[in-house]
Amino acid sequence: MQRQSINTIGGTIVKSKILLLLVLLVASCTPRLEPTPEPDTAVTSPPVDSMPTNEPITNPFAPQPGDESLSRGNVYINEASLIIRESFPPQISLTLTGDLPTPCNQLRAEISPPDTDNKIVVDVYSVMDPSQVCVQVLEPFEASIDLGTFPTGHYTVWINGEIVGEFDT
């Protein structure tokens, strides 16, 4: 009888040790709960007079030196849209897809600053060396032109005499 009670006590000790190890293992794998900080709900904007004026980013399609010796041609615009980035202040871009008259034509885009009615006029055209022989086939293009940031107001964007879109800042 004494032998049975020693085995029972020894088995209970082993089971207790295993149970203790399992509890420690589970406790060490449980993620520690950290208190979440209170969110800062105060939203502030810079003063209106510190807003930047329209400062377009470098236009890769701006007229180039020497363009005056090239022939000006058309551009066939299939799609034009405005992209308004959610930043402060909002940054406005213009995306264009279309066709140039030939693979030798180069895309140009002149961006005028907003007028008194906040109308932004973009003149899109192509240029080509008149002495160059070129295959007469349309050349597809895609272009993204950053228009910049603007002071608070309602603006319209026009390309070659047609309205493309409008936005508010």
C-alpha cells in the first residue's frame, strides 16, 4: 500500500509541474496589453496669408529653347482629367492621353497662371523639325503635368479652349 501512495504522489507532482510549465508557456506568449494614448483631436491650419501661391513644379512639356525653329502641330487629346492629391494644400495634376500626329512630334504644354476668374488655361500642342522626314502614323502618348498648389478658391481648368474640370481649395 505504501508503494501505491508514493506512485500517486509522484504522478501528482509530475502533473503539477507539467501544468505549471504550460501555464508559464501560455502566459509568456500572450501579448502584453498597453494602454492606448488619447488621440490628439485638435486640427489646426496655417494662417491664410501663409498659404503658398501657385508655384508649379517643373513642367517637362514646357516650351524648350529652339522651339521657335520648329513647326507647331496639333495634338489629338482622347482623355484629360484632373488629379487632386489629398494634401495640405491640395496639389493639382493634369493627366492626358492622346495621339501626336507622327512619332517625330514632341508634346508641349504651356500653363497660364489663374486669371481674375480663377481660370487656368493650358495650351497643349506639338512641335516638329520641318526638315525631318517622318512616317505619317499617329504616336500615342500619356502625360502627367503638375499644375501646382493654389490659394483658397474655386478654379476651372481649360485645355485648348475646352473645359477639363474644376476644383476647390
